[in-house]
Amino acid sequence: MKLLLRIALTVVAFSVASGATYVAVHRWRNVDPKPDVLKATGQQDTLEGVSGLTAGEVVALPQLTTLAGDTVSLGSLGKERLLCVFISTRCPGCTRDAELWQDLNQEAARRGASFYLVNVSDDRAEIERFVTAYHLQQLSILFDPTGKVGPQLKVGFVPQYILFNGSGQVLRRWDGIRHYDKTNGSEQLVEFFQPS
């Protein structure tokens, strides 16, 4: 009986978490954007009601762990631009940007910038399954074994894209899934490395 109760509670907890993520993503896709915040690509940067870092804010860039077990100090990379995409393996919408992530990685290399996917969870095995399932092995994937980076950088909504300069100043932030069309996405890729 105790086992059945545990299973039932686990299923309910998972359903609630998945439902909340779905509602957040669905809400994002149905936001009525104001014309003054739309860019040339027709996308909104930040979403109404989603709090987070703002352009101009300066933060201490964290040290995170690679899947190989190495430590990367984002604050000491010496790059002019650093684009981090904060994701979660539990986010059903995050994988819709996988093709965009591949192209952003290439664009960052062309620009001499750094590009990282930062998983805000701490389950390494789950992240490795995610990377394999969506063919992300060529990307620099970091995760947070302490679980502190999400709150420290005010990431309460994923996916969240944040462009930093080398000193930890926020240059721009985007919330939610990006509508990306590879066939004519070059303007959009450039936009990710431009301050707001």
C-alpha cells in the first residue's frame, strides 16, 4: 500500500510540474506583443510577467561543471561576448530550440564569442541522456551540481537566453522558445550577439 501511495504521489508531482511548464510555454506562445518591443525578427525579448536579469545589470558569473567533470569559470573566459542558454531537461519546449543551439554555437565561433547551454538541474545522468537524445554532443554543456545558479542569476523560466559581456554585465535577455527558421535565420543569429 505504501508503494502504491508513493507511486501515486510521484505521478501527481510529475504531472503538476509538466503542466506548469506547458502552461508557461503555451502562455508565451500566445503573448500579444507590443509593437515597440518587437525586433526586426518579429520576436519579443522578455515576456511580460517573467522576472529576471535586466540589461545593464552586473552579476558575478559562476563556475559550473562540464559533463566531463571539468570546472569552467564563466567570469574568466576573457571573451567580449558570452551567450548562455539556461535550460532544463524537464522542460518539454526546450528541445524545440535544439537546431537553433547548433547554429548559435557556430555563430559564436565565427564571432570569437562563447556559447554555453547551462542546465539548471543537477542530475548529471539525466543531462547526459538529454544530450544524446537531441544530438547536442558538439555543444558546450554545463550543469549546476549545487543548484544555486538558477536563483543567483534569476532564472525562473526556461529556456532563457542571456548575453553577457566579459565583466558579467547583462547585454540582453530573451525568455522562452525562439521561433527559428534555418533557411533565413542569419539575421536572427546575429541578433543574439547584439546588445539590446
